[in-house]
Amino acid sequence: MADFVDNVILYIKAGDGGHGCASIHREKFKPLGGPDGGNGGRGGDVILEVDPNTATLLEYHHRPHRRAGNGKQGMGSNRDGATGESLVLRVPNGTVVKDAATGEVLVDLVGAGTRYVAAQGGFGGLGNAALANARRKAPGFALLGEPGDEAEIMLELKTVADVALVGFPNAGKSSLVAALSAARPKIADYPFTTLIPNLGVVTAGETIFTVADVPGLIPGASEGKGLGHEFLRHVERCSTIVHVLDCATLDPGRDPLSDFDVIEAELEAYGSLQDRPRMVVLNKVDVPDGRDLADIVRPMLEERGLRVFEISAASHEGLTPLSYAMGEMVARARAEAPVEEPTRLVIRPRRLGEAGFSVRRVDENTFQVTGEKPERWIRQTDFTNDEAVGYLADRLERLGVEEALIAAGAQVGAEVIIGPMEGGYVFDWQPSQSAQSRVSGPRGTDSRLA
């Protein structure tokens, strides 16, 4: 069973808001106590938070459906409902959040404690105490709570490390990580031994840095061959790239120079890695033929302006100067990097029209009303209560929906859809009387719906 997952689809649902309460205060000798229904509680949010102690997305691979708590319903005596419990999902440092449908990057979570609200809880409905006014002194209805946001997001992990070890399978990358640090990755004499990135912490003098073994790079890795397409993204976070070249390979047609050119071509094809400093490690010089080959290709690589080190991960030959050279490159990259600031989350509110809605003529007798306000009011309305329906009509009239329908050519009895064409609220349009001129009836009723 896999113990490392770096890419998952997560289905999240924020909590629904609690319904408002329609209640009338009752007390002895106070027959006109007035409305005292409390508001519903807000639904809980779904929050992603960077946790340094989390290293994989495995938990969400096994349980991809997550839901926050719902808000509680309001109660009489002006008691508001409790807020739903928010759901905090811990993710590793370096997690990129994308829209699963479009692939749009929503946020890049870097830095311990960084938070992102992936789904907002629904607002609680107002109780009848909050809806009372001079004209409607004792409303016989309350607003319903709004449903929480639903989303399908992709979590993609990019390892946060200083040095990336790249090279062909079985070049000795895992052995080098094990020799330089206390990490103990799986090591064997067959290709694709490493199926997940391995991290090791290396100390070189006063510099402490992390080294990542990036597996699966072969010709065509940037196009999805081998494992490279899955793990090339882990190189993006690294400030330094170290090529590990096998000087003792027995594969025909391969040599350190051609291996270097192939891996460089894959890094270039992947993109955004051209400016990273490079270093070359000629590994397995403990083998006689390997040392001879290293002596031949070293001058050729140095002619390209590369620093070259001959090492043996098996016998630990040459590891001390290599680790200090890595430390120098990492320290230089850290000094040149801009000062890190806390991650700023950019909020992009949905664009609305000037009036907050729009009217579209679908056919001769059908009209569609879309917009944040009318669609939200539809969700808040209890259609089993005539007074609540009348209150919705008043709100739509004040917003200007009726005038817009008349301007669009709607006639009495036209079919009006508020919201999407499928799943929206459909009704036969009857222009309402002015809200000021209507006579209030008993609680829960509306004279226009008689």
C-alpha cells in the first residue's frame, strides 16, 4: 500500500447555515409580547492549513470527501443558533490548490500556519425578531439558512527542498541521500527503485540544508514517460540542481555526457528551471572503469562552466567537499532570494452587474433572472409560508426585477426562472401590488396570494 501521495482530488462541503426562528414572546399579562425568534447560526468553513508535521496527502487519498458542521437553528427568547464547527484540513508545506474542473491555481500554500478558506459556510437565516419593522410588527415567518459552498479541488504537493538530485534511474541518487544524511531510502540494483521523493537533511559547516532525490527521469519524462511527469514538479521548489551521473553504467549507448544532455533537455522541456544553478556529480568512481570514465568526461563538463565532483556514494569518497560545495550554493541562493513575507491570499469576489441581477429573454414567453441577490433570496425563502413568499416579492420589487421584466417584454402569466435553467425556481409572473398599499393579514399569510 502506498505511503506517499502527492496529488489528490478532494470533495469538500462547507456547513449549511441554520434556519431562523419564527416565535412570538408569550408571558402572562403581556398578550402583545412581540416577535422574539433568534437567527440561525452560520455554517462552518472548510479551511486548509499548512502543518510542518504533515508530509503527505495520503489521508485525503483514503478519505476524499470532507464536510464541515452545520449551523444550529435559532430559538425563541431571542436565542441565536450556534455556529457550525469549521473543518481544518492539515496539508504539507508546498501544497498547491487548484480547481479540479478548470485547473486554475487557487492558492499556493507555503509557510507554516498559512491558511486558506476553501469553502465558506452558509449564512444563517434571520429570525422574525430581526425581520420586524414599523409596517410588519410581528412577522409570522423567518428566513432559511443558506447552503454552504461545495467544491471539487485538486491538492498538488511540490516538495520544499534546497537541492534537487536529478539523474537516470539507478544513478545512485538514493545512495547519495543516504550517505549525506540520516535518511534511509530504499536502495537496490534495479531501476525505478525510488517511487517517491526522498528528503534528507545535510549539515555542511554552519549551513543546514535539505536534499531531495527526484525519481523517474528518463527520456520523455516531461511528456509523461516513466515517473518523471509525476515528480518533475518537485524540482520547482529547489534552489539548486545537482546532476548525478552514473560512471559505471552497463547500458549500451549511455555515457555521462549523453545522460547529462538528456536530463537537461527534459528540465528545459518542463520549463521554469533554466535559471537554477547547476552542479555535476560523477558517481561510482570506486569502480575502476568508472574512475577512468570520470577522468575523461570531467574536462568536457568543466568546459561548459559546471562544477564537477567525483564521488562514490558507496565508499563515501569525495562526499565532504561535495557537501560543502552544495552548502555554498544554497547559502548564496538564500542570500540572493528576496525576503520571505507571509503568504498573501488574494480574494477575488464574483463580478456583479450594477443592479446585482440580469434578465434574459429565453423565448417568447420565458424569461430568466440571474444574479447573486435574487438567487440568494430564493434559497432563503420558505415557500410553504405565504407571508415569506410575499416578503420575497417585496424584495424583488424593491430590487427592480419587475421593472426589468416589463422592459424585457414580459406579460402577465409569463414563465420566469430565477437561477439556472435547470434547477432554478420557476413561477408564473404576476406583477405585485405596491408593498406599501397592501393590507397585512394574519401571520403567515399574504393578501396577494389569497
